[in-house]
Amino acid sequence: MSSAVIPVLLYHSVNDRRGDSWGVVSRAEFSRHVEVISRSGRQPITISLLAAGLRGEQALPHRPVAITFDDGYLDTYDAVALLGRRALRSTIYVTTANIGALDRLSAAQIAELARTPGVEVGAHAVHHRRLDELDEGELAEEMRDSKAHLERLTGERVDSFAYPHGAYDRRVRAAVIAAGYRSAAAVKNALSHGRDDPFAIARWTVTARTSAERLAQVLEGEGVPPAPPRERLRTRAYRTARRQRRRVLGVRSTQW
Ligand SMILES: [Zn+2]
């Protein structure tokens, strides 16, 4: 496995509504991103293929890239269609309790996307809670029920999971394996690579401020660190300290 970096892009919403926050990329900007990805010479692969590569079960193409969408926004449907017209593969992680909500994908759309060649549907838990703060029962439910829901809906196996808020620790990672998933995506804002952990795949968040020029640099691995191999997992003590610091500073966790 080569040590070359593998960018895994994390998008949330692609739309032109005013007043939306940092995670929303405008449609015009997204078209420019698609152009940049197309021209980069990188080959978009689904997360399942990337994970199979990380496990050493499958050879990865030269210069791979993975494009992912979290939460299951309604506008992901059009974004994925735009990628599809350029034969660019993508993976969508759906929060199942929100299926069919006003600004989210419907059950029928998710089933259709799952049947679309080059599109993978994965789970993003049921309620989008921080999994590292849940007890054993809730944690297992979030993973198991979202998987079962999507499998019922698509008629296909759901092998891939993305941690809500990118939050995971040793216990959460073990639970995702126990629930039968074959990969899990984290955030890290770093680049993945051949020695990345298939159950904590590093992704880089694309935001409202990500220009096409910046994206082109990221696709070349410029200005973004590679993820540490098998990142040291955070301890409970670390989380407690962080929560306290947040309270003191009044820092709010992000919406996603
Ligand atoms: Zn999310």
C-alpha cells in the first residue's frame, strides 16, 4: 500500500439559501468544485472500495479521491446527480430519524440513490448525537437501528458508517465493528492514506469558504496534514476535560 495521500472530501449541504452557515456550499461553487475534481486526474471511489483497499483486500486505483455527503440533505440528490454526469462516485451518509423531513432526502430518493451505479449509501446514526457520550444501550441502538432502517429501505447491505460530529473513541469504534459495519468515517480534517484506520477514515471538511483553488490544492495534498496512522484514541479523561473547557469558554459544538 502506497503512502500517498487519499483526500476524502466531506460535504454537507449544497444550496443557495441565504443565511445558511459554514457547511453550505453554493450550487455555483459546487459546480466549480466538480470541475476541479474532474480535472485533478484523481479517481473517485466509494468509501467501501477505499475501506477494502485499507484492509488490503483490493487494489486502489492510482490517485484515488472519495467524495462524501453527511446528514442526508435534500440537495444531496442534485449534487450527486451532478457528480454522476461526470462519472464521479460518491458516498452519502444518512441520519435515519430525519428521512423525509422538509430539507432531507425522502425514503424513495434514498432507495433510488442506492440503486444508482457509483453511489453508496451509508448510515450516520439515528439521531445524530455524539456517540462517545451515550451509554452502551443507546450507542448500540444508534448503530444497529440506522443500519437496519437503511437496509430495509434500499434492499441492500449497508456496510459504511460515519460518526456524527466526527465523535468517536475506542468504545464507539468497537461498537461500530460489533454492529456489523465494515468501515467508519471520522473527520480529523486531514488526508487519508494507505495506513489509515478503516474504522476512523480521515476526511477533510469542505465549507462555504472553500474556493475551487483551495480544493485544487487539497487534492494535491497541499496544506493539509496526512492523518496519523491509527490515531491514538481519546480517553474519557480527555473528553471530560474538553467538556469543562467548553463550558468555561462558552464554546458551542457545531451543528454537524
Ligand atoms: Zn452529520
